[in-house]
Amino acid sequence: GLLSFARPSDLNTSEVNIEQLVNQTLLLVNNTLRKQNVEVEFEFFTDNTTIQGDAEQLKQVFLNIILNAVEAMGQNNPDRSRTLIISIEKGAPVTPHSRYLLISFEDTGKGIEQKDIENVFNPFFTTKEEGTGLGLAICYGIIQRHEGEIEVKSTPGKGTCINIKLPQRI
């Protein structure tokens, strides 16, 4: 993680289908999701989920966000549902020939305190006992290199939503 943060690799861009990439990432964590009793709802509201990007780096972002969500939901009261809702939809236009593709990851975990939200993308900031604080900082860097945006919204006790906007040619 430290090497990924300190020496980010160049983007190896090609045509990437975000829907397929999310499905591949979910397959990677399928056993973890089952063990933690996490239900995933995957919705997409656009036919075109293809962008120019680095599939491996974007998969790293999705994997990190999903695993963070699973961990946050594992700390829930056992009576609460453990649901991760992933959605893909058309976002706002950027230029006449491009728009954002919006990918959202919303969990029913413990949430993040408001005072911590502004620091979640800072390197070495963590609220976990055994965390390094590099995961979301690396994600932030990868999304920035894709000329995208990433933001966190959270309500303590209810869950967290991470929204990623990636540019898409239309």
C-alpha cells in the first residue's frame, strides 16, 4: 500500500466496462460477502457503462471500497441488515461530448463521524485499530488520475455512501 501511494503507477488505459469490472470485483470477494452475511444489490440505470480507464487500478478502488463496507457492517448490531447497494448511472454532462458516469457504494455499516469525513482521503488517517490509512488515499489518487471525483457521505449508526464520478465519452 505504501509503495502504491508513494509511487503511483501510470494509467494503462483501455476501454473498460464498469458494470463488468464491478461484477469481477464482487466475484473476488464473494466468499467474504457470504461469511459476513452481506447482501449485495447491484443496479445500473444506463446501458452504456464503458469508459477509458485502467481496469486493474479501478478494480483496486472498487475492491478497497467493498472490503471497507464489509468491515464496517461487520461491526453492526447482529439484528441490523447488512446490505451493500452498488449503482451505476449517468451523471451530469462535462462537455458536449462527455459526461460523468456515477458509481455509488452504499452500506448499512456503522458510519463515519462527521469530524472524520474530511480526513478519510488523507494518507495515514484511519479510525481502524489495525488500519494503515492508505486504502482510501490510494483510491483518491487513482480516481484523480482518471480525471474523476470521489466523495464520502455518511451518517453515524446508519451507513456510508461513496460516490465516484468518472468521465465518459458520449
